[in-house]
Amino acid sequence: MEVKKGGIVNARLIQFLQEELSVSESAIAIAQRHQEFTPSLLPMILWQYGLVTLEDLDRIFDWMETA
């Protein structure tokens, strides 16, 4: 089965969220249910639901620029 680039980036983003920001699996699952199939919205949804701070959101966007 072929993994598309977006899937790899999303998997790496989730790994970053868990390892660097200690975002729980359940928080990520909540955000994934609400992202409407647009992985790039995951960080905004996490922030919108109060699952990451504004500082965390900045770190996520910095990471995404270099990923």
C-alpha cells in the first residue's frame, strides 16, 4: 500500500505533537474527528479546543515550515 506524502507529513506532525508537546492521543483523536479531512487544520483545531496553548501553536507552525 502506497503512503502519500500528506499521510507521512501528518504522521510526523502527530509524532511531533506527542513527543515534543506531550499532546495526548485522546486530544489528537478529538481534533482528527473535527478536521474534516484536512490535516493542515489539525493544529488549529487542537488550539480551538484548548488542547494546545498559543505558544504550542507557534511551535507547531514553526515545525510545519521545516517538515
